[in-house]
Amino acid sequence: MMGSSVGKLQTAVEEIVDEMRGMSERGTVASYIPELACVDTKYFGIAVIESDGNVIVGGDGDVPFSIQSISKVFTLTLALGKVGNRLWTRVGREPSGSPFNSIVQLEREQGIPRNPFINAGAIAVTDLILSGHQPREALGEILRFMQFLADDPTVTIDQEVAASEHRTGFRNAALANYMKSFGVLDNPVDFTLGVYFHHCAIAMSCRQLAMAGRFLAQNGSNPSTGLAVVQPERARRINALMLTCGHYDGSGEFAYRVGLPGKSGVGGGILAVAPGKASIAVWSPGLDTTGNSRLGQIALEKLAKKMGWSIFGA
Amino acid sequence: MMGSSVGKLQTAVEEIVDEMRGMSERGTVASYIPELACVDTKYFGIAVIESDGNVIVGGDGDVPFSIQSISKVFTLTLALGKVGNRLWTRVGREPSGSPFNSIVQLEREQGIPRNPFINAGAIAVTDLILSGHQPREALGEILRFMQFLADDPTVTIDQEVAASEHRTGFRNAALANYMKSFGVLDNPVDFTLGVYFHHCAIAMSCRQLAMAGRFLAQNGSNPSTGLAVVQPERARRINALMLTCGHYDGSGEFAYRVGLPGKSGVGGGILAVAPGKASIAVWSPGLDTTGNSRLGQIALEKLAKKMGWSIFGA
Amino acid sequence: MMGSSVGKLQTAVEEIVDEMRGMSERGTVASYIPELACVDTKYFGIAVIESDGNVIVGGDGDVPFSIQSISKVFTLTLALGKVGNRLWTRVGREPSGSPFNSIVQLEREQGIPRNPFINAGAIAVTDLILSGHQPREALGEILRFMQFLADDPTVTIDQEVAASEHRTGFRNAALANYMKSFGVLDNPVDFTLGVYFHHCAIAMSCRQLAMAGRFLAQNGSNPSTGLAVVQPERARRINALMLTCGHYDGSGEFAYRVGLPGKSGVGGGILAVAPGKASIAVWSPGLDTTGNSRLGQIALEKLAKKMGWSIFGA
Amino acid sequence: MMGSSVGKLQTAVEEIVDEMRGMSERGTVASYIPELACVDTKYFGIAVIESDGNVIVGGDGDVPFSIQSISKVFTLTLALGKVGNRLWTRVGREPSGSPFNSIVQLEREQGIPRNPFINAGAIAVTDLILSGHQPREALGEILRFMQFLADDPTVTIDQEVAASEHRTGFRNAALANYMKSFGVLDNPVDFTLGVYFHHCAIAMSCRQLAMAGRFLAQNGSNPSTGLAVVQPERARRINALMLTCGHYDGSGEFAYRVGLPGKSGVGGGILAVAPGKASIAVWSPGLDTTGNSRLGQIALEKLAKKMGWSIFGA
């Protein structure tokens, strides 16, 4: 049943898994969330789901990890579904030129985060999902959305990671309080932060994550159901935001090297999208200085080159 | 000889020209270069060159205008050809999150501009092209490169615009002196600025500009000659830089709305690339608050949507 | 018993009270603390206590008001007494060149506030006073210190103002959490903020405040007791900090116009010190754009000129 | 003829000269002006001129050095005499919270420097002195003013230092061009910079410099002539500016430790003023990290303490 394209992809994934296994410089595990600081850098996982439904999983592609900021792609999608373009009165659409947790830009721009993928922006998006509900309800809605997209009801939240972030997330608390002072958040700061820390603590494997990302590779529709998750234009626009803002202050570099929309998390995962072709998830816990998975980026660069998937030309 | 695809493009271009003619809010002409301040906002031109060689020109697509910062795409290409990846020790590859002429970022990053498409970065690139030669020689080389790419030996420099910029370009002089103080420029500041002001003053029509941009849409090769201008990987990477950094602090917005790599100039021109499909040039002198052509962006958004050319999905 | 100097001061104060009564542009009451927003700008009070013990009070000099940031002079004094120069590992001694609640500087300098008189610095100082105790105890200690210095056990905290600040003090919560993320605060953020909001809500009249400031005018000693509150060198240094940092981003202007060390609060009060000569308190609730009492500054400029009290020359 | 006060000062100066001779950590000579980089850190000079005319000179107090930024006190005085308070539309009066050559603040505040003692501010002041004249004339005026104040016609400009700065002063050229782009400079950038580089290159001994500063210690009058150089209020205000802004980003520290208005230069000199008491000049070429003379500051701290000259209390 495997056609030659599938065979080519299978070979590419196997080669990459082999190469990544041998890499000695594997980056540094994020230290600021205690629960994440003890993850071993030996892991490397990958999952690719092509538009025709073929699934290739390699390495530790079935080991769950903390998706962290990758959740921001899905909370953005959910929030756009709830409040539409009104969302853009609370969050901008420009790259920040700053680290993921910078507060300087917020002062210059009166509490409006530059984009929904830096921490401040994602907190503002979470606040829109909350919109007066109890944190538990909002969190349930986010989790069900992830389970639905991944077509897997076992996706869950790692409560220890969530608690660890809550105990130590002073910088995010600073960002949230700062935005609150400008009226950018509607809900109590603790409510919004609680939901934010918990959705960042969702644990998924590469396979589950690639499943959840399929709608972005397929013009907004979920192939499990054939129904639209979002309209095609919205899928394109989320991809555009991932391309320009998905890797914090390494976004330009990722576009330059990999040439695919993608969103990274400090847990070491990256979700990437080859529009019309594939949804891809990689994971390796060691990060580079911009906070993006070192091996994950290298693996995606190799995959995009081997498969000719760059959106910037053959 | 016109196939249905050509017919569809022809129709799309005609509709856009009509729509743009009727637009009342046409933006504001750049005032800081006196020679540009007197251009009429009534103009709108467009040229599209498909990969099979078909050329569609509409509106004022044969009227020459000052390409200004669009020249930065070509000087980057030329400099990469001369010094290769050593260029990236002088200039970064990240969006700046700042206006085109900001000097703040330079102080934070020790004189290294964030990317080759903000003014400081393009001045540093120009300095690499100069590399010890006389300004006249370097400028001749740039101009011949443009004529070669456009397949048109009549492309020329508007000396009055160049002189006007030289007289009033204090902010660019500040950027250049600032980089010089960090050792980022090798040549005398006046030499580098002289070449920079002159290549920004190159005058081209949309037709000529779209011709010059063909290699970026066609994996690096020039269809007039069939020879490679750059390797495919370099073409992809220049496209990636245009996508993330091509519209200053409006780059995220352009990616979000249009979904194509593009580079704008304060003369009101934009060069856009649909990889594998077409090279596109639009021109309308009125700018929005981020310094990008107001009608040009709208026209490109419409064209990309009508033709399904977004790189982020169908 | 009144000598000519006392007569001269009495006359000066009376003239100033008269002039201030007639001023039409009285500034704007701080709006961000709801309880303060309703204070009438009609008030003007002044109290001057000369080194020989003479007390001159004018206008509304016996009406209590919220001393707000003026409390920072006293918490600094108290904290220096408790931890000595170790305090300066947590807080700098340079003017900030920024508004009182700026967070930008904290990012640049890794969570270390520039000086003890901007909000972030005063929160860090409060944290040192807390040093493991319960908020109630620390607050009691601060209040007793104020009562002792003012020689008046009726000095108290306005609980409604404190509660109002606690409800709305998101920007201060941002500053505190931000410093906590850098390890600059030792205690739970809520504890430190609780004490901070309460000591800012101390209510005092000009008479009480001028009494409390006497030790700064008299080389560190409290004339009521004859004992040293601080050593002379420390008094000089606190005066120096008031001169360079006491009026936020209006400190240079205050030094230029008035020529005396001083500390303002957004409640409209200013404590000023003429070393060796007098302790002075003024109060008028209307603020200028830098957050300093408009009439208070004018009154002090007039008083310093009439009395020849500028520290910068006769 | 020497009274006890003179004896005390003589002893104090002698002790300080001895102590400074033995100091091993002498700071680092400014390297960015080649002509200054070769000065030996062994030098230490001091001169104190009391209000009654007594002159005490110690160490290398008669060796000329490059006064550099100390010249800014005198160009400010001269410019205020020419254009009065209109000067303050071009330059602010607040500490900058930034290094002496920062350009960031200029962008935030539209080309208006924060104060006349950072480089940008002093360049703007120099531009006001030029006001349409030839550089040579303006420079002559400045030099004659210095000779008049120092009561010494031999004060001169070190042309090699001036030429060295002109060749390498790219950062100052950046500042000047930047201000020019906002219309803050009236004259050609090269003219203004030429005068600026030359007045910074004035060479004086401590004795000459202390002579030149006498008017600031004596309410604006020149004791050689008995005539007013400036009105008393202006002298007070210049002193206030020196206190808040005279040592760049070390101004708060200088006020805290020394407690006297002062202005430093990267040549290692400092002019300090004890209002009503003395004009003081010290010189030692080694600088600390804020660009101020390391031994100069220590010597002034000791002198102020020994003599009880702090303006902040006995």
C-alpha cells in the first residue's frame, strides 16, 4: 500500500532519527520550570502526517512531553472562533524582536502584546477564552478541543508541571498584572494565569500533536470528520503568524533555515506545517539560546530539504 | 495562445486596476525625501510575470518610479554572491519589531543591524559591496546587475532623487556613523552612504521590476538566459527574509493579509514573489503609517486571494 | 521671642499661602488610585520647622493627606538601619530617567531597580524590612517609626486608601512579580505588596510630616530626643538621593528650580530639606505631568528663593 | 598669613595627594580617543581655590590635561548668555539614566537630548553657540571665554586631540546627524561637530580649571574682576545641573558619595563646586566603568568629608 512518496518520507524520517541520535550538542533543557529541568536531552521524537492520511512516526514520537507554548496555536484558534477579529484589538500581529517573556515592548505599546505567540499575547488570548467563565470550565473547553483535534481522548494536563509553573511563574504574573493595569485583561489575573499555566502543561506525544495540527495543513478542515475547524483563510493566517512569530526571537532564523510555519515550546516540541502537504511534530528537550529545540529545528530543516517542502520555493 | 490560467490572471489584474482606480483613501506620499513628496497618489501600476513567461501589465505598470528600499533585495543578492555567508557576521536575520529607520536596536545589539532590509542593514550590505572600491564602480556594478535581471539596459538612476536623499538623509547618516563606531562598516561613511542613496534612487517601472524579480519565483534561475542567478536554496532564503522582514514593522501584517514574500519601498512600490508561480510588482505612491504602499498591499492581497497564491495554504 | 529670621519666614509662608490660594492652574489629581481621585485641588498646606525648633504652619497645613511615596524616605531610613549597606545589592542609587512606575529599566538591569524612590525600588526596600516577619508586624514597625519621628502617636494608616491601592495596584504587582522572577524579593509577593500599599497609605498633615523630616535637616539627630536617628553621613546620603531621585522623571527640574532635596508623593505632598536650616512639608493635590504636586513645587521654589535656602549657592 | 582654615585645607590636600599616590587600582584610561589612550595613569593633580582667594595646588595640579566634557559646563554658560532660556527648547534638564553617548533616549524623545552634559546635549548647545557663524569664530569665542575665566591667556586647544576625535568620533557624528534629522541642529553637522571636538580638546591644568570654575562657587561673580559672569540664580541652576547630570550614569553615585556639584571628563578631570566655599579641580586619567575618574572621585569624597563641604549637611 505504500507508494513511492510514502517510501521517500519513511526513508527521510528514518535517516533523520538516526542522525539525531548521534548528535552530541543537544542544547540545554529549560531550567526555569523546575518540573521540566529534569527531562533528559537524549529524547528525539518525530511524527509526520501527510494530507492523504499517511502517518510516519519515528524515534520517541509516542512519548508524551509538555507542549508548553505550542498550546498557543490552539488557544488562538479557539479564541478566534469565540470572539473573531475582535481578538486583534487585544493583541497585535507583528514579530516582537524580543525574547518570549520580554516586558519592555508592553510598556512601549500600552499593554498590547505584539502577537499571540509571545507569553503576554498568549495570556491575553487565554483571557478572551475565559470571558467570565470559571477557570475550570475554560480549561475543560481547551482540553476537549485538543482531544478533538488529536482525535484522542487520552490527551491530558500534567498537573505537576502546571503546579510547578504556578509556583515559579513570576515573570508571567508580571506580564499579566502589567496588561491588567492597562485594561487589556478582563478576568481576575489569577484566573487567567491559572488557565494559562494549565494549558501550557498539556502533555502530548509527537503523534498526537501532529494529528492536532492537521487542520492547518489542510485548509482548515479536520480530515477525521471532514468538517471545517476553521475557514481556509483563517488557517492560512494562523500559518502566517506561526511563520513570522512562532519561534520568538528565532522566528526569522527558522523561516530562513526551515521555510515552514512552526510553533515551538520550551518543552522542546515544535509543530510545523507544510501547507497542503503535511502536519509535522518533532520533540527534543534541549534548547538553543533563543529557547527553541536545537535538534527539533535541525530535524525540520533536514526534512523540509529532503522532501522539498519549503514554502519559499523548490 | 492565451490559456485559461492566463485569462484568469488577466481578468484578476483588470479587476484590481479598476478597483484601485476607485479607491479614495490612497495613503500619504513619503515626505522626508523632498523629491518624492511631490509624486501624485493617483498612480497605480501592476505587472505580473508568470513562470511560463506570460506578462500581464496593468494601470501605470510602465511608468517608472523610485524603487527605494526594494533595491535592498538586489543588493543583498549581489553581496551574498560576493562575500557569501560571511555577510551574516555583519547583519542579522530577525524581524526588528521597529520602524525602518530605528537606531535603538543598534545600540542594544552593538551596531549589528537585525536584518538586511531595514535601513541600517542595507547600509551594511552596501558597505560589503563597496569593499575598497570606488563608489562609482560599486554603483555601476549594482546598476548593471539590475539591468541584467530586468533584461533592460535602460534602467537608470534618478540623480535628482539621489541628490535629494544625500542632502536630507541625516537619519541614515546617523545609522551609518553609528555602525562605523562599532566597526561594522569598512569603508568611509560618505562612500557607503553615497552608493546607498544612489541605489535607492534607481527608477524602474512595475514591468521592469517584476522582470528583475523572476529569479526569486523560479528557484534562482533567470529565464531569459536559463542560467542560475543564485542557487535554489539561496532564492528560498531570500524569499524567507522578504516574508519576515520585507515590510519593516508591517511585515507580520503583510504575511497575514497577503501571504507572499515581498519587499516594499517608500516610493510606493512592492515586489512580491509567488514561489514557482509568479513575480509581481505593484506601485502606488501613497503609504500607510508603517511606510508601505497602501494600495499596493490591498492589490496584492486581492491578487493572492483571486489566484490562490498564498504560500500558507489554498 | 520671635527673632527677625522667624519673622522673615513667617512673612514668606504667609505670602506663599496667599499666592497659592489665587492660583488657577492647580494641576490634576492622580486618578489611578480611586480613593485619591476625589480629593479637591483647592487645598494648599505648608509647614516649616527650623533647626532651632520654630514651627510655622500655613494654609491647610494641619489637614491630613495620603503621603504615598513620601513614605519611601522613611522606609529607606528604616531598612538601612536594619540591613545597612547590604541594601545596595538590591537597589541602585542612580536617577532612572523614567516615570515612577516604569518596568523597562528592570528588564535592562536584571530586576535591580535604579533607586529606592521609584516604585520598584521602594517595593524592594519594603521587602527588606519584612525579612521573614508577618506583614502586620512589619507594618507596625513602620508606623511606630513614623509616629516616633513625628513625635505624634496619632499618625495612622488610611485603610480605605490602602484597600483601594490593593484592588487596583496591578502595575505595582507587575513590578513586584518581575523582581521576584529575578530573585530580588525574598518574601511572598503578596506580603511585600501588602506592606507597601499600607505604608503608602499613611495619612499625615504637613505639620506632622515636617516634624518627621527634621532628622534629615539636622545631621541625622532627632531634636525631640537629642538622639541620633541615623549617623550624619547617612542623613547626607539620604538627602543626596532625594535630590537626584526624589521626583521621578522631574527630579532634574526640581533640583534646577528649587535647589533642595525633596521627595514627592502622588497624594500631592512634598517633603523638602534645607540641610542645617529647616524641614519643610507642602501639600496640594493637583499634580503636573511628571506626577509631582504642581503648587507644591512652585511654593517650594518661592520659599527657597525668599529664604536663600538653595543648596547650590546664595 | 595662613589662617587655620587654610592650614586645614592645606593639610587635607597634602594627605589626599599622598593617599592617591599609593593607590594601586587607578582605573582604565579612555581608549576610544587614540590621543588620550596613551596617557599614564600615574598622574594625580588637585587644585582648590577658596572664596577668599586662597589657592592650594597639589600633586600634578599644574600639568595640563584634556578637559573633554568639563568644557560642557562652560559652553552651557556661554550659550545661556547668548540665547537665554530658549536653550531649553533644544535640551532637557533631566538625568538620562544612560551612558554618555547613548542614542536610545534621542529616539524616544524626538531628538531632544535629556540634558546639556551628555554628548548629544552638549552638541546641541555647541550648535546654539555657532548660530550661523564660522566654526573658527565660535571656537575663538569659547577659548577666549575659558582664558578670561581662568584669568590665563595661555589656555589653548590641543590640536592633536581634536584631530584624533574628529577622525574617530563616529558615535558623536551619529548623535549629531540624528538630532539634525529632527531639526534640533541649525548649522551644518560638520561645523557643529568641528567646534564640539575642538572645545573638548581644550587643555588645562587643575589650577587653571579651578580658576575657571570660581564663578560657580561665588554666586556667579568672577573674583578677578568683581563682575558678574552670570546672575546668582543662573549659577545655582548650573550647579544643580552638575549635581544631577554631571557624571553621566554615575551622577547619583557622585552625589551620594561626594555631595558636591561636579562635572567630569573622559580625560580624567573633574571640576567640583562647594557653593560659597571653593572651586575644586582634580585630575587622574584612569576611569571607572561609568567613564569618570576613579581617583578623582575618591579624592573629592575625601576632601568633602575632611572639610565638611557636602551640600547635603554637615
